[in-house]
Amino acid sequence: MEVTPSPFCRWANLVLSLSGAVVVSIDQVHLAYQCRHVKLFKMKASILIYQLVTFLMYALIFLAGRFGLLALQPEQAVYCYFDATVKVLEGAMLALLRCYEDSEVIKHWHATATCIQKDLNSMIMQEHVPIIGLDMDFKITSWNDCIAKLSAIASSDALGKSFSSFLMPDCQEDFAKACDRLRQSKKASGLFEVSLKLKTGEATLMMNLVPRSEQQGLCGAMAISQDLTEISQIKAVESKKAQLLAVMGHEFRSPLHGIIGLITSMVTNPKNSHVKKQLTMIRACSARLLDLTTNVMDMSEAEKRRQAGAPAARPTQKVNFREIASEVVMMTNLAVDKANRPLLKPDVKLVNELDQFQHLPLVCGDPYKCTQLLYNLLTNACKFTQNGSIRIRAERQQSTLQIHVIDSGPGIPKDSLGRIFRAFEQEHSSEAKSFQGIGLGLSVVQDIIDLHEGTIKVYSEVGQGSDFVVSLPCFESEYCPEPEPDTEEQDSKQAIPTSPPTKAHPVHDAPPPVPRADTGRNRPLILAVDDEEVNHQVLKDALSDQFEIISAMDGPEAISILTDLKKKEGMPPELVLLDVQMPGMTGYEVCKYIRKNFEASKIQLPITLLSAKCPTNNSAIEGLDAGASDYIPKPFDVELLRKKISVALEVQSETRGVQRRDHHLEKAMLITAESKLSQEAQRTQEALSKLKESERCLEEMEQQLQKRISIEESNKALEHELQKAKDRIRTMEQELEKSQAISCDEGLRQRRATKVCEKDGQTEQFRQLSEDLHKSKVIIDLQARLSAAETANQMVTDRLRLQDQASADMQALLMHGKLLGARESTVMGG
């Protein structure tokens, strides 16, 4: 069989086919040579040799057929045999090779995955952080060496158990929430803190749940943790330290309050004039110690906020820095150091330039905190400034007010500017070693600025002084009142304050009269509740000249005194002065008990809380929520306490006067209402008697109505009979007329016909006339009866009209009686 009749084309086709086969074979040989290091190289080389031999056999058979060496039929038979056997065998060999290669690849990757898994498990077990494997039910599937060492629980004891059973109860809810987040999002749960139960306590772990996935989907999680036990212990120590500072601060402030109060009472007594200097020194030392205690308590409060991670709410009161600067300048001028020498050196001038600032904006903050901030900055400048000046300036920058405290002191080196606001840090130069203080003033300043969301910057050069710039948020369109011309003279006339920023006031020798309610007592009675005898003595020295003081050392004793007063006098004292921190019942609990069981009104029984507890704002809010009327922090000024007591008793006296007037007015209104009620009652009785009479008339009218109804029924029967009688009479009259006419005609005929029957006819006529006469009498009788019935009907109609009128009168009387009854009920209710 020839492909083409042209010999040239046949030879060209043969050359091309052989060339292509050679090229392909060379390429296959090259590939096989490159794979000579592969495990299946021999098998691939054998298949390649088989392919080459097969191709050569096809080429030889083709050439033999072309040159006539092989007949056409045998050539075709060889082709068919080769196609059915050789090629099929080659395909089977290639498939076998491919399957073998696939199995080798799978075996290789399986071995690699197994090795990786072993390495991963080994890494997890030997890792130095706690790692726990969990299934979808969050039961433990792996427990590495670190968690086993930390918890002292072997892996065999933990596997298969729920991980929640190893957690503290207060952490199980957080763990459940993290598991829910993992199931829903199929992503890492995020960091959360748990506490692990230990045989000797607990361990704190910071944990993150990472999902584990398979072909079917999420199959579990890996809990990767970090041991925070030491950090938690450090936090606990810091928390206890802050609590200790707060308790110590309160325990310091309470005796300081007593010392300052007693010393102030002794200083103002003329009998102690020979020791006035010593007493003043004691008071100054107490004031400095109180200032230190206040700084320590404020630092403790700020540290507690930082540990809790919940910053306090920013204060939003309106702060007048012009007044604060004047007050702080006065207190700084009067402050003394440890040697009882003025803190402001003689060669240093303290200048307040805020009075020259026009349209000074109000600051958004806490007045007490701002006072303490400026006082700490000024006292810090006074410590280090030996000569020159200290100036207070203000500058507005958009929505903030900048307060500058500029001194001419020795300056601060640049490498020390970053640490002067740390607690217990000071700049120790050769001159500063003798200065007082423990390094808390500027630290408290930084905490106050953070609370107000402000900033502080320091510009200083050694030998040139320092400039402390405080920026606080201010109101845009609200300004401080402009100073009056005699402000400085008025300030110079004020008395010396007893302590720095505690807002003390001067003590007057002649206290103002105290308003007193009409209670039958000679003087207003005050119940003082405090667990320290010195505080009772301070209150007695300050208030005994105007008030009668009853002392109670704790809450139960105060409740017992209130109970005895209620039984004996029937009324509580005029006012209660109550300490907050007491053994047994706290002041808040005593206040709640008094409001619940004795007097709920804050006006009728004012309760003033006196406490050294900090922070003052939180304590005051808690006290007011418990039912207190006022809150005064210790140490307090005696004049301030007297003024607040006077105001409370004045409000109480006015309220009781108003209540008495209201009582008299209610009594007079009640008497008037009773008289009106008696009159209305009399009118009601008269109306009721009329009502009864009307009821009797109504009953009679009802009886008459019944009679009228019966008469109407009989009248209807009579009318019916009368109508029948009329009909019969009419019928009889018609018949009579006919009979008369007929009788006349017949009589004439009969008289003409026969005269024999004349006598019988006359007799019959007479009989007929007699019957007509009788009928006439009956008609007349019926007409008389009809006239009588019409008369009776008219009478019944008149009686019905009278009955309707009486019924209307009866309804009016009943309505009047109801109105009287309602008015009587209203009057009785009033």
C-alpha cells in the first residue's frame, strides 16, 4: 500500500518521520540521563529502550515493504499485531511506572508529615511556655511539660478531662466566652487571663486559643499561655501597698485633725498668750505633715487608678484660677519650713500676674485639685529659689489655658528633666541637699494634670531658672470675674490659714447666733459620733459655747442614744455629726439606719459626715447617697463647721415654722370644713325628709295610677259595649223606620181590605210602640253611662299629669341628695 504515488514524496515523508523519531528519542534519552539518580531510573531507561526498539522495528518493516522485500498482506498483519500487542504492553508499562511513582511520592510526603508532626509534638512538649491541646468539647488532648511542672499535675492525670475543671470559678466564664468566640469566628480567641488551680494556691496565665483544623473542619484548639504568676504577685503587692498608703493617710489625717483643732483652740484663747509662739510652731508642723499626708494619699489614689486600668472621670466644674492664685499666694507667703522659717526667702518676690490678665477663661476641672496643683508648684519653686522672683502668668492657647510658674532659681539640668515628675525623685545638687521634702509634690502635680487631661512642660537652663507650663482645658466663652480694686486689701485682712490647700477660714471670737427651733430645749442638741476621743474634744471646744453636745464612740451607741431621745423627748437631736470610718458600723451604715428607722427627711434631721477618707469626692458622693446632708473633710476649719451647722439649723427652723403654719392653716380649714359640713348635713336631712314625703306621694300616685289603669280598662270595655249598643240601636232604628213604613202601608191595605182585623192591628201597633219606647230608654241610659265614662277618663288624665310632675320633683330631690352626699365625703376626706 503506497501513501503517495510520487517516489520523491515517499522518501521525503520517510526522512521526516525518521528525523522526528530521532529528535524525540534524543530528548527522551537526555531526560532519562538527568534522572539517573532517581530511584526509578532503571525502569524508565528500560521503557525508553523498549520504545526505541519498537520504533526501529516499525521503520524496518516500512522499508521492507517499500523495497518489495515484504508483501503487502504480511506487512499489514505485522502492523496489526504490533498495534494490538506492543503498544498495549507499552501503555501498561507506562501506567505501572506512573502508579509506582505516585506511591513513592505519597510515601515520601507521608514520611515527611509524620516527621513534622513528631517534631511539632516534641516542640510543644519541650516548650518553656504552657501549651494545652483541646478537642471540640474543650477536653484536654495534650499537656506539655511546662504546664505539668507549673501545675504539679501529670499528663496522665489531665488527659481526657475538661480544662474548665482546672480553672478557678471566677475565670470559667471568661474561658467559656473565649471558646464561643473560637467556635463562631474559627479564628484565634484573643488574649484573656485565667487563674489555674494549684495544690498550694493558684497560677495566673495569659492565654490565647488558636484553632486546629482538619479536612472536616475545626477539630479543636491549642491553648498557648504565658505564666503571669510573678507579675500578678507583684500587682497584688502594689495593690496592698496602695491600700496601706491610703489607710496610713487616713490614720495620719485623723490625729492631725485633732492636733490642729486643739492647737487652734488654744491659740485663740487669751490665757495661752505666753505659749502662743510654741503653739503656732506646733500648728505649722502639723500643717506640713498634713500637706505630706495629702500628697501621699493623692499619689495612692492615682496609683490605684493606674493598676485598675480604668481612669477616673474627668472633672467638669468651673474653676476660677484668679481666685485660686490669690489664695495660694497668700498661703505660700505664710508657709514655713522645718526650721519654722518662711518658705519664701526674704530676697524673693512672689508676683501674681493673673489679676492683670483680662478675660481670663474658666478652667474645666476640680477646684481643690487645681489649688493643690498650683500650691505644689509654688512651694517647689520657693524651696530652690534663693533670690530674685517667682511669677505666676497666664496665657490662652485656643481651647486651653496655660499657667506659667517662672522662678529665678538654679535651674534643672536637661538630663534630670525626665525624672523630676517621678515619685520620690529629687534633683540633688550641692545646694539642694538641705531642702525639705521627699519628692512627691511634682509627682502629684503630674497625676492631677493627667486627671484633667492636660499637659505640663518644663523649660529650664542651669543658672537661668525654670518655667513650668501647665496647660488645662478651658471654656470658650465663660470667663472669671474681673478683680475689684480693693481685692488685695481685703485679702490682706484675712486671717492666717491653718494648712495648705485645705481651704481653711479664719476663726472669729464672737460666733454668729444660731437659729433655734421651738423644741423645748435650752440650746440646740448635737449628737457627735466618732471613735476617737480627741475629735470629740475638738468638737466640744469648738461648739460647746452654742450647742449641747452628746458624744457617742461608735454606731450602736449612737443608735441607742437616738432611741432613748425618741422615747423620752419624742424627737431626735437637731443635728448629727458622724465620722465615716469607725469599728463595727461605718458612718454610711449608721446614716442609712437613721434614715430608715428615725427620720427620712434631710431637713428635719441634718447629718453631716466628718471624715479624713480619700478621695474626698468619692467619699462625699457615697455619703450623700447614703442619706447625709453634708460632707466636711478632715481637718476642717471651725468657722466653716459653725457656718454649715448654722445654715442647716436655719433651714430646719424655717421648715418647722412653715410646717407649723401649715398645721394651723390645715386646722382652721378643717374647722371651716366641719361647720360647712354640719350645714350641708342639716340641708341633707331636710332634703331627705322632703325625699321621704315625695316617696310617700309617689306611692299614693302609684296607687292612683293603678286605679286609673283599671278605670281605663273598664272604660275601654264600656266604650266597646257602648259602640256595640250604638250599632244595635242604629240597626234597630233602621229596622224601625222600615217596619213603620211597611206597617203604615200594610195597615192602610189591611183597613181597606178588612175591618175585622182592625182591633188586632191596633193591639200589635201598641205592642210595637212599647218596644220602641223601651229601646229609647236603653239608649238614653247608655248615653248617660258614656258621659260618666268620659268624665272619669278626664279625671284619670289629670291625675297622671300630677303624677308625672311629682316624679320629676322626686328625681330633682334625689339628684340634690347625691350632690350633698358627695360634698360631705369630700369635706370629710379633707
